[in-house]
Amino acid sequence: MPDPYRDQPAPRRRPLSFGRLVLRAVLWCLLVLAAAANMVASLSGMSTLVRLAFGMTGVACVVLLVIDSIRARRHR
């Protein structure tokens, strides 16, 4: 039964492309690996530069995931 209070049809969502799905999967995997490596580096007492490299990799992954999410919302 149609909604009498809705005067416009619901917007259709475009399915995610294969490339975007692969990008998200790679970024999530890299984020988890960077966080685990950063934890191991911190617990084992590695140098600060190594920990910073893992931390910056994690931050870059988070930023890229947020950018991808914002772009996906705009294209819906």
C-alpha cells in the first residue's frame, strides 16, 4: 500500500562497484594490521619511529575510509 504522506518516490541506491568494495576491504585489513603492529611495537619497546609509522598508517586508513564513506553518501 502506498504511503499517502509521501509525495515523492524513495530514492534508489546505487550498488557499490567491485572496485570500491575491494578498496574498502583492503583499507579495513590494513587498518587492523597497522593497529596490531602498533600494539606489538609498543609492547616490545621498538623505536618511536616504527610506532609512528604504524600509527600514521592507521590514521591514513581511517581518513581514507571516512572520505570513501562521504563520497558514497553523496552519490546515492
